Amino acid sequence: MSALELTGTYPPVSSEDDAAEAVQLLFEHKLPALLVADRDGQPYAIVPGSQPMERLVPEYALDDPILVAVIDDRHLNKVPGGLAGRAVAEWQSRRRFRPPTAGPDTSVIHITALKSRTHTLPVAVVERDGGHTRQAGAVPAARLTQRLVGGT
């Protein structure tokens, strides 16, 4: 079975997309991470689901456990406003994680080894046509695991 055959539905997100809409994809599709493509459609970054949460909560709340204990959830209604009008590239961490990539004919064992080395959730499947590269989809961990344990 090839990478292209394992590619599951993984909604594409561009670095220029609206950040609020991108974060919404995380919970609507129960994604472990966002796979972000650049302007040319090439895999650009992988954004773990915990990263947007970290950027939405004020830094002082993340750094001070005592302060967090006295802040209640009434302030959560302000969180979505922190994303309004911002592009994905603006709120993702400056310490960007490049997603691992595989060609459409890459084998299951190769993808497994790649995921094991990089400790990432999805592997981007890219197709090359001359000098142009485009993201054809992604191999989610669940699909790969299902294939490894004998599922189809």
C-alpha cells in the first residue's frame, strides 16, 4: 500500500488563511495538528493542536500557576477575539515545525519509520510535477496504525 492510498481526508490550511477558521478545523475534524501549506501549496509547517491554545491564553497565565488558580473561566469569551482578522502565519509559533513529507509511492514501512524519527502526527504526501510541488494530502496516524495492525 502506498502513501497516496493511505492519504486520509486532512483539510488543507494555508499560511494566509484566517486563523480563527483554521483553529475551528482542529475541533470540527478532531485533528491532532494542522498541516499548513505555503502560497505555492507546499507543506510549510505542522501546528500541533496544543500550540493554538498556548497562543490564545495570555502569557502571564501560562507562566504563573498561582495566578491561573485565581483567574476564572469568565475571561474565555475574549479568547476567539485574539484570532479575529489574523492569518495563520501570524499566530503560529516562531519556532516552526516543518512537516515530514513522503512521495505518493512511499511504502507503509517507510512512512512508519519517518513518523517514528520525527515524532509527528500527520505526514504530508507531496506530488512533484517538474519544478512544482503540491500537497496531495496527508497520512494521519490513525490510518497508518490501522494499516499496521491489519486493518484496511
